Amino acid sequence: MPRGHEEADRQQDADRGSDQDVIAEALRLLAELDNTPLTHMTPLFYQHGFEELRMITGDLLRVLGHDPGE
């Protein structure tokens, strides 16, 4: 991998926060989804929720040492 990619990866990891930050964000997201009233569970809610869960799952996999891009 060219050197520029390694630097970009380090910056991206720094932007995601620490492992504890990622775990805390996952817990916050799950609590937020669990506490959503039925009247707010629209197709847009599910679309947005899916994207949020997809991103946090990728971050959690990274924390566990797996590359979600593979």
C-alpha cells in the first residue's frame, strides 16, 4: 500500500475515536433505537437506522481487529 494510504488510514482511525468511544457510541445508538416511539418508526427511520448500524458495526469489527472491507 502506498505511503499516502497509510497516513489516510491513520487519520480515519483518529477521526473514529478510541475503542471505548466506539463501544459507547454503539450502546448509545442501540438505546436510541430501542427508545424510539412506534409513531416515529417510518421507512426513513429504518433506512437511517440501517445505515447507522452498518457504520457502527464496521467500527466495532475494526476494534476487534477485523477489516470490514475484506
